[in-house]
Amino acid sequence: MKLGVFTVLFADKSFEEMLDAVKEAGIQAVEIGTGGYPGNNHCDLDALLESEERRTEYLQKVEERGLIISAFSCHGNPISPDQSFAKESHDALIKTIKLASLMKVPVVNCFSGTPGDHEEAKYPNWPVTPWPNEYSDVKKWQWEEKLIPYWKEVGHMAKEHGVKIGLELHGGFLVHTPYTLLKLREATCDAIGANLDPSHLWWQGIDPVGAIKILAKENAIHHFHAKDTYIDQDNANMYGLTDMQPYGEVQTRAWTFRSVGCGHSVSEWSDMMSALRTYGYDYVVSIEHEDPIMSIREGLTRAVTNLKSVLIEEAPSQMWWV
């Protein structure tokens, strides 16, 4: 496995400055934002799609620093009832898939999206309980009329381009658990898989090692994010785990994103790395920094230090002892 970073945390730096900072941090791979919520500060999609020379130059800058591009990421909502944002998200996704294919980047990360509750809706609707029955009716309509048709088309398009889709299992979107990911994959194609981020599993009560076993057995982990979550049980007793307070309300929130090792022990992160290796994932572990009480420098340094102590980088030896 290689250590990577989602480079949107360096949005204030130029492309070259970002790459230098990544190399200096001892990281081997970059995951680059191409649009949607993370922005596209380090990737001009249209310019790169139009020019082979620019693509060659872009890759050369990455490779001459001993780095690889693990994924392009465009986290938007391509099935949003906001038609303008849906189109923006869809266009960025399609362009990103095409660029990834041209540049031999194997994975495009994104969200599954969430539609409204009917054709004329103005806002997304995320049902999280089966009763009253209207919620189940909404979910059924969303999956059958919006989610599956969209990803059936885009998934096959990605597969034809030799690109895998890594859906981040993120609350607020229809695909947010191992079950919903596998359900969509079965209804579409095997280009659809997970960009597995344990931070979004913990607050849902899902054990990341268990999720790794479930998904990896189906060869459905396409990429892996490294971000932690701290659960404050006292606050959870008050607000529950579907806490709607802004992320900045750290003192009162039920859970908060943290740098690796600051929400769960390094031992637990070691268990995840071992599970990934055991069940066949041998690609990039990409740090995503969203820690509200640490600077970018300190949060990234902490994550790099902790992950380097548990990451399994070399191929296993023969079992000479048996």
C-alpha cells in the first residue's frame, strides 16, 4: 500500500507548490479534486482534456517528484433536484472520467447523490427511517427512478473508459453504507465500488474492519480515505448521532472529524490496514484532513506519522517458518 493525500487541503498553493509540500511530507500519492464541493484548484479539466501536451506536462510534474495520482475526485450531487447543480456535478463527473481514462488514473471518487422526493422537488431528501410509510415510498421512488438509472448509465460509461468509480459512503447521500453500495453495484455494474472512509462509518455505528471484510470480499473497495472521527458520548446522549449542529460546534457536537489516531487508537487503524491487506486491497490510503481543532500542518503531520507506523507497504514474505 502507498500513503496518499487528498490535496484540497492545499487549495491556497499552486499545483507545483502543492506537489512539493506533499513530497516533503513523505507522501507517495495525490488524490486531486476536479470539481464539485472540493473544487478544482489543481486541475483545469477543460484545458487538460483539450491538450495532450498539457496532460503530459501535468503528469511529468507529478512523476518527477516520485508521486502518482491515485484518483481524481469530483464530489457533487449529479441527481440533485437543483437542476443547475445536478448538471454542474454531472458534467464535472463525465469530464473527470474521460480525463482519468486519458491519463491512466484508475479511480474517480464521488458521491452517489440524493434526489428530492418527487419530480418537482426543490431540495434533496434523505430518508433514514422506514416509517411513517411515506419515507419508504420516497426511498423506493428515489432508487428506482433516479439513482439506479443514473449510475447504470454512468457506471457503464466509466467501465468502457477503463475507470472505476469510488463512491464515498457519506451520510446525506443514498449510498452511505456497505449494503447500499452493494445494492447499487448489483443493479448497475462492477465499475461501481467504494471510496471507503472510516470516519463516516463510525458515526453510523459501523465497524470499519467489518465493512472492509464485507466490501473487499466483493472486490468493491476501489479507494480508501484516512480520516478519523471522535464520538463524544455525553453530547451524543443529548443530540444523537444524526446531530445537525454545524461542524464548528466542537464543544457540543455528538461527533467530530479528527486526524488519524485522534478519534480512535492507532491499534484500531493497524487493524484496518491488516484487514485491507488480508482481503486484497493493496492500493492507496489517502489522508483527508478535516480536523477542526488542528492546523493543516499539524493535522497532516499527525496523520502521516500515525499511518506510517501501521501501513503495510511491502509484499508479504514466504512463510518460511512453516
